[in-house]
Amino acid sequence: MDLKKLFDLQRELDSTISKEHHLEEETLFSKKALALQVEFGELANETRCFKYWSNKKPSPKNIIIEEYVDCLHFILSIGIDKDFENIELSQSCSLNKTTDQFLDLFIDMNDFLICSSIDHYITLFEDFLSLGINLGFTDKEIEDAYLNKNAINHQRQATGY
């Protein structure tokens, strides 16, 4: 996955949103952090990994990956806000159950909010990538889905979303 490319595209989208909504002078980190947590919940909801009371299957892969890249948009955006763009990530697949991976992401996000260090950011990002692997996504699928959703997000801004 070309992180530099993704950070550059996210910076461009963030700039467009800030200009469109007259937010250039505002600090948006708290709103982005909450948005990311909401997106984690929406992603978990589509996987249905925690819904032990239901026999309904997870949403189709295309819906789940769209929610996944919604999260990625905010992870990249908070990294930009904290100037953590020049990072190297290791990708490994966690053996944890999907439910536990989501709980880990909420813990990672809490740790990052308490201490917004590069180490906490890398842990959050790596755990998020591990979730993607466990959900069956390749780097190419994630990057392609991100590019598609990024284009949609630009279009939404252009049409007054």
C-alpha cells in the first residue's frame, strides 16, 4: 500500500473540506477522533461479528470494505493533523477474533487520545491494517476502495454534501 499517496490524497480532501465549510482556522482533531470511533462502530455493525443473538450473515464484502476505508480516511486525517505522515508500518495478521480486534482498536484510539504519540498512532494504524487482513482484504483492494471513496467524497463536496 502506497501510504505517501494515500496521505497526499487525504491532505487534499481535508483541504477541500476545510475550504468548503470555512474551517481553515478550526482545530478538528476531536471531531475527527470521534468520527473515527463512530466509523469503527459502523464497520463492526456491517461485519456483525458481535451479534451473537442473530443468525443474519455479514454484509457483502463491498459494503464492509467501504466502511473500512471510511475508517482509513479518518486514520490518515488524524495522522496528518499530528504530522505523523512519515511512518513505516509492519503488517501482520492478528490471531484475535474480529470482535477482539475491534475492542483493541477502541483501546488504541483511547490510548492515542490520552497520549497522541507516534508510537500510539502506529499501533492504531497497524492494528487497523491487521483487521483488514482478517476481514480478507488485500492491500490492492484497500487502496482501490480508498481511491474510489476519496473520489466520491470529493464529488460530495462539489455538490454541497
